Amino acid sequence: MIEFRGAGPAAFTERLETVIGIYTAAMNPPRDQITGRKSIMRNHATYPHFQCYFAELRDSSPSEEVPETRVVGFAYGFRGAPGQWWHDVVLRALTEQSGRAVANAWLGYAFELAEIHVHPDYQGKGIGRAMIRTLCAGRRERTAVLSTHDQPTAARHLYASLGFTDLLTRFVFPGGYEEYAIAGRPLPLT
């Protein structure tokens, strides 16, 4: 059975090796990027109103007194604010494309869904959708925003099915080469 366990900054940081393992299995990044990704994630835990949920699989067999728990997914986010790299880069690009009023409407008081990953062995079972719904439940921000590869992926389909619409497409982050879509939707999720 899958259960969701909330984690604040300290609990998230304690499980960073597990998080990186799931991220690596799900995204298959180049090995030389893993240390940097770990540093970015550790830094994210210091952002305002950080919240994480772990998707935990509880295996309980009759012979076990304490059920074994295995983390099979995680999702986290925080309130976006000036001075955060992603927030500033996306705000600038959206302002250039759509004007300051539109950019502020989307990013002025936003919950940034920074990472949502499910181990490949457990993808396609509704875990990602449930984590997003759980993570966004009760948030006070006006909108939820995220970035994802600008390709017809399962993640892109999931976000669209939850009501996220494209704010920017074919967006390349400074220093990068891959194209991303920046998507957003009003909160609360319904």
C-alpha cells in the first residue's frame, strides 16, 4: 500500500540520498550532474514554505512485526520569491513575452513545484498525480507553477490533465540546451 508522508526541510535533507536515488532512476541524468543536483535540492529545502511528500510503499507480511517501508517517489515545492534563480529567470522571460502584469499574476504569489519524481518501477499507477494533489492541498499561494521538458512525455500529459497550461514553451534556461515548457494553473487544485 502507498502512503504519503509529509516532510519539512530537516526530514527532507536527512533523506537526500534516497531522493537522489529516485531522481537518478527516474531522470537518468549524466553522472557528473548528480552532485550539483544534490546541492540544488539541499538549497531548495531552505526556501520559504518548503514542503515535501514521500510516497512510501509499506510491505507488511504476516511474519513481520514491523512493516518494511520503501520510498518510491517524492515531490516538493516552496513559495517562489525574488532572489531564487528559477523564479527570477522565469519571471524575466514571462515578462518579456507577456508583460509584467501577466508575469506577476502567475509568479507574484506562486507555489513552485520544484521536483516530482516516481521510481520507474512504480510509474503509471497514479502516484505522481496523488503526490501533486497532496502537495498542493491547502496551499495559500494563488498559483502553482513548474517546468518540464517540452516534449510529449507522460509528465507533460499528467500536468495538462491536472489543468496546467503552458506559459512558455521551447524555453531554454541560461547555460542549458534542452527545451522546457513552463506551466501554471490557479490554486486550489480541484
